[in-house]
Amino acid sequence: MVHSATGRIAPTADIASAARAHGALLVGDATQAAGWLPVRATDFDALLGAAYK
């Protein structure tokens, strides 16, 4: 969801819309986002994160 080097935020709503339109599963990585960016796990089919943060 957030690039670790630049902090750029991915347009997750747009990506989710495209995935749904094509019947694709959506997997998100909340490692850099969790804790400072609102994250709705229900927007994804799977949401991952690292415990080292």
C-alpha cells in the first residue's frame, strides 16, 4: 500500500476496482501503511504485514 523507500501511497481503491472488474483476487501489503494510514482489511481478499514494524 505504501512504497518503503519513497512513501508513495498506492491508489488502492482504483486497484481494488480494477481487480473486482476482472475477477482477480486482491492482496495488500500493509507493512509500511499500518499504524499511520487507515487500512480497511475488508477491502482486500488477503492483507499481509510484517511484524518487525
